[in-house]
Amino acid sequence: MGHAQAGEGQGVLRWLLPLVNSSNFRLVVFMHLASSSRYADLSFQARCGNSGLHLPKISLGLWHNFGSVDDAENARAIALRAFDLGVMHFDLANNYGPVPGSAEETFGRILREDLGDYRDELIISTKAGYTMWPGPHGDFGSRKYLLASLDQSLKRMGIPYVDIFYSHRRDPNTPMEETMGALATAVKSGKALYAAISNYSPEDTVRACVILRELGAPCVVHQPKYSMFERTPERGLLDVVGREKIGAAVFSPLAQGLLTDRYLQGIPSDARAAKPTGFLKREDISEAKLVKIRALAGLAAERGQPLASMAIAWVLRDPRVTSAIIGASKTHQVDQCVTAASSAPFTTEELERINAILADD
Ligand code: NDP
């Protein structure tokens, strides 16, 4: 992975906007000048199944650390650092925040102020499927919810289209034809370029792919949760992804930070498990879990890489996995995660040792 040259990868003066207000003030606007080596490593981008859509091996998710409660400058620095390293896919959802919707607003600001010139390089995804507003059409999978939500997402980000629009979860009470029909409408209206699904079972994935193909808006990618601590996709879903020739962009490959050195010396005050959002709880970090994390960290050290890097390399070892969608609260975490894409392949013995460590998980 190349690094930024002098003058690149930073905010540089791109244009001057003379703005005369009551005190004759001039507003100087800095846009980001991205590293020219961001695509130097050709193997960093991978095709989604048999589609024309490519994703970076490591994508950046904006679920945490990009809300209105978070430090906007830090969020901006993380996004720009990722882009400079070739991470041109940013994964959002209507409800990311907190408050819900605010991650899309933060990203809209980054687009306006820093990355707007690079829009044609960026893959921006959003989703609808979890609670967003009151009433029966602010949740799940109705046509009314999905299409209204997409309009809201576009407005918050200030863009006319997203690259990927996901049904965030299967709605058991709405016909799948209706939910997939809404995705196809989004694609045909030009408000999304590709249709996608997340958190669907293997059986529902097959049906969704059939319906979307018939509607002329094929499913290009599935987004399941997959990590050393969450191996459910190995029980059927990855086989379906392979057979349907779609991509897999897997989320939480670090198990929200557990599969890193973050919790080896206790719970740092700025870590996710210390925050009140409740997505990663203190009780999730049991002594039994820590025993496994320490053993995995030991193996990673033998391989000459940090645990975070090894954990991401492990999900990417399966060729059906197109991209690992990471989260980050600091730019140096992005740097470390991206090294996973160029790490040494696992030997059979290493994979067996990992299986043994995870055995009763
Ligand atoms: P991860 O499993 O990658 O966890 C990210 C967290 O791990 C960071 O916030 C940070 O924790 C820690 N971390 C990251 N890198 C390092 C490092 N090098 N060293 C130490 N700690 C590190 O992913 P997320 O759970 O954040 O999910 C990623 C994305 O997946 C989301 O943003 C979203 O886009 C998507 N997603 C999709 C879902 C769906 O239903 N489709 C559901 C959930 C996520 P800390 O903040 O403590 O520093």
C-alpha cells in the first residue's frame, strides 16, 4: 500500500471563494488532495462476484464514530486517511449515528468539503431496514419505507445517488417481492446503482437473487456479520454467495474491537465497550474470551502482525469474501487494518491452530 507523497493526502488550497459579508470576510476553502498512490496496489480492489462493481479489500463503515455526538474533525481525518490508502468504499445506513441519520450528515459534509471532487471514484452505500421513524412505515421492508428512506439518505448526504442500496434486514411480514421491488425501483430511478441485501439467511438470499434478476436489478453483494467469533456464514451463506456469483462485504470482522489488542489490558475509557451505546457490553469481554484473544494475539505475533491485521486477513482468506468492512475510532487503526490485505497467506497448520483456539466458541 503506497503512502502519501509530500503535499498529498492533506488539505491543500484548491480554490478561494471571496465571500463578502458585513465585515468583509474572505472564506478560504480547503479541499482534500488525495494520495496519488491510492490505487498503486492493484490487488487491493476486488470484483463483487461476476459484476462490474469492485470493492477495496478493506472498506470503512460509519456505524460508530461519525455521529453528531462524535468529534467531526476526527471523523473527517479517519475518512480521508482511508481514502488515501485506497479504501474508496464507505458503508453507511439511514440509522447510523447517534443520533440516527447523523453519520450520513457527517459524511455529506466530508463530501462537500473534502472528497466531492472524487465522487466518481467513491462507492457509497446506504441501507434501510431498522427503526428510523415512528409508525409502521419507518422500519423493516415495505416499499414505502425503503423508497422514502433512500430519499432522506440522499438529502442528508447531499448527493443525487448512492452506489449501493441495501435492504438492511429481511422483513418476515412483507412479501419479498415488495422489498426487492423497492430496491429495483431505486436502481431504475437512478437513485442507486446497485441493489444489495444484508443479514438475509441463505434461503432468503437465493430467493432475493432470483427476484432481483427477474426485475432487471441483480443483487451484487450480501453484507453478513463474519469474524473469528461469528462464523455463521460458513454454514451455507458463503456457499450461496459463491453459487449466485455475488460479492460478500462482511461486517464487524474485528468483532467490534474484541479481535484487536484493545482490551488486553482492561477496558480503555475511549473504547466502544466503555460507551453507553450498548452495542459492545463490558460483560461481552469475559475471561474466557480474553483467553482466546490472548492466544490469537500470540499467533499473530508469530506471524509478525498485530491481531487486528490477522483477524481481517482471516476473513479475507476465503475468496468469496470481497471486502471486510471495518470501523475505526482513530486514523492509526485504519493504517493497521489496511496492512491485512498484504499479509502472508495462512498455512494449514496456522488455520488448524486458529480453529483449535476458537473450538468451543
Ligand atoms: P469492527 O469489527 O472492525 O470493529 C471496529 C472497532 O474495532 C473500532 O471502532 C475500534 O474500536 C476497533 N479497532 C479497529 N481497528 C483497530 C485496531 N487496528 N486496533 C485496535 N482496535 C481497533 O467493525 P464494526 O463493528 O465497527 O462494523 C464495521 C462496519 O460494518 C460498520 O461501520 C457498518 O458499516 C457495518 N455494519 C453493518 C451491519 C449490518 O447490519 N449490515 C451491522 C454492524 C456493522 P474502538 O472504537 O473501541 O477504538
